[in-house]
Amino acid sequence: MQAQGLYDPSNEHDACGVGFVAHIKGKKSHAIIDQGLLILKNLDHRGAVGADALMGDGAGILIQIPDAFYRAEMLKQGISLPPPGEY
């Protein structure tokens, strides 16, 4: 490619690793969490990975709040949660 407008091919370089796991129909499953953690484990290059052997690199996963699980666990402790999205 040639430089054109704001694009300059000399700025092209490898990016840090990224992974994405989802159920195409939005089904919630713990298997999705397991697969997301496997992605994190297998990505050798994630930004600051290896920069400090004693610290994490900030990588993680984004999940939906498991409302039914939280609600059941809190009820065991005598706590009633407000409606989803309000806690």
C-alpha cells in the first residue's frame, strides 16, 4: 500500500492479542467463561504481559452479571437483592 491521506503504511505493526467468545444466540453458559479464560491463558502477547513478573497485565474478561446465582446466594444469607440492574 502507498501513503494516502492520513494513512501511512510505515505506521503498520503487530497489535496485542485479543480473543472473543460468545454464543451466537445469546445463551448464557459457564463454558463461555471457560473458553474466555483459555484464550487469556493462550495469548502470549497481551500488551504488558511479561513487563513485570510480579504483577498482572490487566487482561481479563467481561461477563454479564449472573443475577439468578447472586440472588440465590444472597438469599442464603438473608439478603434480598433489588431488581436486576439496580445493584
